[in-house]
Amino acid sequence: GFWASPRKHENFGSVPAYLDQRKRQLRAEAEAKKALLPDPQCPEGMTRMPDEERLQSLNDLKRRKAEIKAELFKLPLNVNSMRARKHQEALHKALDDVENSIKIFERPVVYIQA
């Protein structure tokens, strides 16, 4: 009959490939435009540090922290001489500086001077 259900082809109900391809293309173009825009949260005169550089710096800092701790553990418990005391204080100060830097580089976004 005239009102019989139409035959459905094998791809009936699925999105055509050319539309999927166009959607991917538009999404890639939008991401490229977004990557070119400056970060709205970036302070003036600063740029965002690339993630791989940030992670490399973080690894270097963690390695330096381990070195300083190892050197501190080698020192005697009772430091008598002025030279040894100054060395111990310098190591503690360096350890504090490295730990503060680690806190900064553990953030997901780090800004550096442009």
C-alpha cells in the first residue's frame, strides 16, 4: 500500500561521515583560535610557562631537595664549629627555598616574566 513503512537503508539514523568530519574540523579551528588568545588570568608582563617546562623544573627541584637532605643527614648532630654551623644554616635555608619553589611549580599553571 501507499502508507506502508519505507525501507530503511543500512546507515539509517546515523550521522553522515561528512558531517562528523566537518564537526571535527570546526572544533579543531576553535581550539586553534583559543590557543592563540592570551590567557585572561595572566598578569600583565607575564606569560604562562609551558607544562613540560614546569614539570621539568619541578623534577629538578625535587632532585635538588633530595641532595640537600642527603647532605644534611651527613652532618653531625652536634655542630660545634662556626664554619659547620654556618654550613648547616645555609643548607636549611636552601632547603626552605627549594620547598617554596616546589609549592609554586606544583600548581597547574605557573606564570613567568615575559
